[in-house]
Amino acid sequence: MTTIEHTRRRGLASTIVWYLALLLLAAVVLYPLVWLLSATFKPSSEFGRNSGLLPWEPTLDNYVRVWEGIAGIPLWRYAINSLLVASLAVVGTLGSSALAAYAFARVPFKGSGLFFAAMIGTLLLPFHVIIIPQYIIFNRLDLLDTYVPLLIGKYLGTEAFFVFLMVQFIRGIPRELDEAARIDGAGHPRIFRSIILPLLRPALVTGGIFSFIWTWNDFLGPLIYLTSPENYTLPVALRLYNDATSTSDYGATVAASLLSLIPVLLFFLIFQRLLIRGVATQGLKG
């Protein structure tokens, strides 16, 4: 056997081993999702007795009950509520974060460094610390069981992560563009609208995708502030299928859980290219 053939065979064996390792890793990562898909065809009576991948008596009754809804409300109503909250959250988050980021990155004012550090510090503040005071405030304002408590923070630039993301991006935009516009008589509103905002598109897309997915999957906020079933979002509505005081419908729960994943998955697949491009662009800017 020549040296070239020996090297070629070693390279082929190494490739096969790598592919097998990747297939094994993919199987481990995807197993929970495959199990969830298979569990949607299990009767509720099998849960607790059959923890395997395949159902003993496959059935479509879980999807039928999910389609009929819970508490007299169809599932699509909860999906529309989630879509409404997530869409308004994206609009508020991007608008307020872009304005706040422009102020930190381009408008010099006294104490800007201190305010920016304080804003970054809020990232370390656990959400659970501010739940009680926020609940008391919204209760006194008679805003419970509305979407205002879930959205008002998005429109006030309180999303520190997205502000920080956009500040770093704006700092990478050459200041000469601002100075050229200022020579032509443009002020901060015109510079922000005509120069910064178009160049900020990769960061806006990235922030919009993360904001939509995080808001869609949010459970604790809607659970605290929403009390009427007709106002529930999908994650909270899933809780209705499991009542601690009566029989829980585990089959319908997993079926509704799988259906609730579809919009987020489609949203990610549609904007995946823009997300990767945005993250890569910000990495280059940093």
C-alpha cells in the first residue's frame, strides 16, 4: 500500500467518524422535539405509563380537543392575543431603543456615562425583584387585565439589552456622516431619521427577532397581569389544560404546546438570514 493510499484511507475514516459523531449529537439535541411530536398522538391515559418515543394507541383526539379550545375559547383567540402583544412589543422595543441608543451614542450631555452604566446595571437586576412594586403601581392605575403592563416598558426604552446592542452599532458608524449632514443644516432629528436609522437596519432586524420570540414565549408577565381567559396569551392558555383541582389533559397540553411553537419556528426560519447577517455585521463593527 502506498503512502498516498494510506493517507487517503485515514482521511476517509476520519470523515466517517466525524459524520457519525455529528449524527449522534443531532439525535441527542433533536430527541426532545421528536418526543414532543410523538407525544401529541398519545392518549392522555398513556402519560405516566408510557415514557417511550412511540405511542401504544396513536390518536388524533388531542388535536381535536385543542381545535375545540378550552374554557369556551378557541385556540386561535389565544394565538391572536400572543401575536398582538408580540407585534406591539417589537414596535415599541425597536422605536424606543433606537432613540435611546442614538442619544447615548451621538448626543453629548452631562452624566451620559453614568446614565449608560446605570442602564447596563439594570441587566443584572432580576425581574422578580421588581414584580411586586410594578404590580402595585399598575393595580392602583387600574391597568390590570390589560396589555399595558406588558407593553409600556417596551415603549419607554427600558430594554437595556437592545439599547446596548444599538449603541454599540451606532458607535461604529463614522461621525463624518453626521458632520456632513450638520454642515447642510440638519439637526439631530434629521440625522437620526435620514442617516442613522437606515444604517441601523441590521441591528433593528436582530432586535426585532429576539424581541418577538422572547415576548411570544413570555409566561410570567401575562400570568401576573392578565386575569380574564379571553385575554390570555398562548403560554398562559396552555396552563388551562392542567388543573390541579381536577383531571389534567396532558395529551391536549403537548398538542397545544407543539402548535404554539410553529409561529415562532416560522418567524425564525423566515428571518434567519437577516438575523445571521445582523449578528455578523455587529460583530465586525465591534
